[in-house]
Amino acid sequence: MRTNEEMQVVVKRYLVSGRVQGVSYRASAKAEAERLGLQGYARNLADGRVEVLAAGEPARLAAFAEWLRQGPPQAQVAAVEEEPTELPPPPGFEIR
């Protein structure tokens, strides 16, 4: 049986810094988000970071946050800032 916390949908915004552009970070994040059943998007920012918005159950978001800290093999993640947000996620998961 699922608990209320597991069924709760939470939206979080992540700012990922390091060598995260030009290394398939967004495409890999999309694949991982879809595997976890999350909604949201990943987009490059002008300052070299990647912004990720993700919505889903807290346990799935925690797993996704762990993945974001590693990224794909070519990436070198220096830091991941995480914050709750009220921004609505798009349906599915987009690369912007």
C-alpha cells in the first residue's frame, strides 16, 4: 500500500553547474526522468549551468537528484542547487 507522502506530487528546480553543457546532460536527464516517471524539463542557461525542473513523488525526486549529482559519464558535475518551486511542469519531460 502506498502512503500519502509517496502519492504526493512535489515540484523542484535544480541548477546544475560544472561541465554539463555539450556532454549530453539534458538528453541523459530526460531519459532518467522518463525512467522514473517524472515530468518537467532540462535547459541550458547562458551562464553554463543546466536548469532542471522536475515533478513527481518525493522518493522518485530524491533518486533523480542523486542522478543529477553524477550525470552522464562525460559530465563533471561541480554542484547541484535544489529548491522547491511552484512552477507548473509541462506534460512529459522536455529538452528546452
